[in-house]
Amino acid sequence: MSAVRTAHTADLDATTLDAAQRLLVEVFGGEFTDQDWEHARGGMHALAWEDTQLVGHASLVQRRLLYEGQALRTGYVEGVGVRADLCGRGHGTALLEALEQVVRGGYDLGALNSTASAARFYEGRGWQRWSGPTSVLSPAGVERTPDDDGSVYVLPVAVVLDATRELTCDWREGHVW
């Protein structure tokens, strides 16, 4: 089992940040873009280490999600990945436990957008799949994001949510969810 360290982006040196980005590019087969990495920065990082080797990463950034006229303070999970040869050994669980502690201590809810292959992992940890429509508050107003329907998960902390209602995320370049 690895040791997990949590730190804010500002407290990580360039070498560690570069290693985390390279790890995620490797984990996602080159589909993890510079813009995806930008989304994963500016908040808390959970880093899984085996000796001096970085083997897993996940981060939590603050976002606002709109639900029923409320702007909810949301801890949004980004950049979750574990080296392929070490999957299934508890690294992902340790990373999420660290971030979920932050979510429970400082946010109305947690949220993330999951790949189909990771959905069971999140559901097993108590994350709830959002079955209602998803949208983004874009510069042009609220726009539906139907390609993200069914892949958004929430971890309610301080709010009761009806997962069949509309959920709207704040705007950002690239993948909005």
C-alpha cells in the first residue's frame, strides 16, 4: 500500500506537478490534455507514493453547481488516476478517502464526471449518479450538455438533492464537466 500525501497546488514543486501530469497522460493513454491538467490545478491534490515513485493522483477544485436556484459550493474531483500495473491494490480508494474528507469538511457536495469504466468504483464509495439533465452556465447563458448526462456523480454533504432534476455547472474552457 502507498502513502498518500495531500497538498494544495501552491505547495507542490514543479517536479511533483510535472510527475503528476505525466502520470495522468500515461493513465489516460494520451487523452489527458493540457486543458484537463489546468482543470485539475488550483485546489487540493492527493498523491499516492510508493517509496519515491508517484503511483496515483487525484485533485479537488472548488466549483459552483446550480441546483433549483441555489449556487452550491462544490468540491469537484479531477485527474483521478493510478498507474495501470498497480490498479486494484487500494490506491484509488486511498486517494478518494483523502479528498472526500476535504469535501465533507468544506463543501455542500462533491461532484465529478466519471468514465464508464470507473462508475462502479464511485458508486461503491457512495457517490450517486445524476440521472437528470446536465447543463453549463456558459457566456451565452444556460446550455444543455447532453453528452454528460449519466456520467456526473455527486456526493451530497450539506444538501438534499433530487438527482432527477437539472444540474448546471459553472463555465470553463474545454470539458465543462
